[in-house]
Amino acid sequence: MSEIFRQFLVLGLISFGGPAAHVGYFHRRFVEELQWLDEAEFARLLALTQFLPGPASSQLGFAIGRVRGGVVGALAAFVAFTLPSFLLMALLGIYAASLPDWLQGGAITGLKWLAVMVVADAVWNMGKRFCAGAATRGIAALVAVSLMLWPALLGQMLGLLVAAAIGWHWLRPGETSTVNGKPVWRWLPLLAFAALAVIALLPVGQVLGLWNDFFAAGSLVFGGGHVVLPLLQELVGGQMSPDQFLTGYAAAQAVPGPMFSLASYLGAVLLPSSPWLGALIATLAIFLPGFLLVLGLMEGWQWLSSRPALAGAVAGINAAVVGLLLAALYQPVFMSAVHGIWDLLVVLAGFVLLRRGKVPLWAMVLGMAGLGVIAGVF
């Protein structure tokens, strides 16, 4: 358990770039370096998280912890990966008004540059893994172009469904590995009871309303971190100023760890009398629905996806995920960070350094943040 906690805490401290980059971090650390799971199992878990509501990259980490250490390992992975961003975003919600604009804006600008580099690196690496053939490359390109032209939640879901159908019919492997385990649907009523019990234990009033808003957001959002932002703006944006909400949005893209940690900031702002309690309630509420589904469906999904037809569908879904990440790289990651030739040159130079692997990631984080502050001052 301590090793699971340590590994995910390190990733929670350095995983800049949002959901697209997190998948790349997880693959490099847990498949290539530590070998906690193989390529096939990683791909099955990634496909599962794409079809469930909630924070896809955090759910992937939760599932990896479950594979390594059971339910306790899953909880250790969640707490460790989320803790750094929870603390940073809650502190921002409490003290944002006292930070100078030049420091706040400059650091966020620099970390947005870093996000472009990290997401581009993730697209590059995942494209090599999941798009080795002409059919999978075609799926990825089709999904990317369609989402650039139609960047809507329905477009994402249709892209995944079409890719799954193509894979189901034309990407079936000749052989498929067996999975030790059987569907465990008995988890579902138990997990539903646990969720209802947690809600029932909360006091009524403002706190319960806060829980309900963020639980609804975590239950309804498909597509990962960026998709939750408009829904949260609709649910709670009217309870604060637009500047407050946009500050949290920018910071959520800049801090390491899951973008759903925006809930930590919003909870602190929405419950000023007890900001730490508000941050904790909002964070738990937004993560809980997706994690309950992962815990209940994970083993059943592994069993089902080992069948030849479903293995082909998973291959199509993984190719579509590459297209989703490519579209996200363009909008909002690239478009929110690159506004001129100076921004573009910084991003290109940083991407080359990142690909060569000669500069550690922590140095890239500090360097980009510092460069953004300098650029903001001058």
C-alpha cells in the first residue's frame, strides 16, 4: 500500500497537462517502468474509463491501484494522486484574492505552455501504441477532424460508438488472452447502497446542496476534465462572479493532477464560512460516481473485453481515444496557450527538450512557470 501511495503521490505532484497527459504518465510508469500491468490490460482499463462518467484519467489510476492492491490500493491511488491538486486548488480558492495579478497570471501562462508540450507528447506516444495499422490511424484521424468541426459531447460519444462498431467487425484479433476473473455484478447494489448512505449522513441545507451539485456533475459528465467545466458553470457558476470562476478554470489546467480538482477551488469559494469543508465535500462528491462505477464494473469489463469481438471494439475505442486527445490538443490546450510567435517558439523548444528526455519534468515545470512570470512582467 505504501508503494502504491508513493508512486501515485509522485505522479500527483508532476502530472501536468490534464487527462491527455495523465494517460501517458500512467503508461510510462506502470506499464513500461514498473510493469504492474501489461499493454492489453492497460488498454482494456483505458477503454472502460472512456465509457463511464467522471474523470477518466483519475478513474484509470483508481483501476490501476485496484489491480495492484485491491480496493484499499484503489483508495490509496485516488488519495495520493488527488491530494496535491486538492490542496493547491483549495488554497487558491481561499487566498486567490490576495495574490498579485502578475504572479498569478504569469505562472498560469507558463504552465499552459507546458501543458501543450505534455499533451503533444502523450498523443505521439499513444499514437504509436494504438494506431499501428492503417485502419486504426484512419479511425483516429476521423475522430480528431470530426471533433475539431463539432466539439460537442454528443460528437465525442458518437465517435467512440462508431469506432467501437468498426473495431467490432474489422479489428478482431486472431487470438485473445484469457482473463482470470468473472463478472462481479453483485458489487452494484452494494455500491449503490454505499452512495445513498453517504448522502443520507450529510446534514441538510447549504452543505447538502453543495454535495448534490457536484455529485450531479460527476454523474453526468462523459469525456473527462474539460467537459465538466461548462456543466459546473451551469450548476454553480451563477453563485460566484465570472472572474472567480475563470480563475479556477485557468488554475485547473495549470496544476498537476486531475482537472476535476476545480471542484476543490469552487467548494472553497462557495462555502466561505468553512472553505476546507466545502473543498472536501465538493471534491468527494464529484469523484464518487465514476469511482463507484469503476469499482463495480471493472472485473466484469475485463472479462467481457477479452472476448474476440469486444477485443476488436476495444482496439477501435483506443484508436478513437487518440483522436480525442489530438482534438483536445488543438482545442482547448493549444488555442488557450499559444497566441503568437513567441508562444509557439517556446512550446516547440520545450517539446524538443521533453522528447529528448534530457531535462527532468520538475525542471520543466519550474522553468515554464518562471518563464511565464518573466514574460508577464516584461
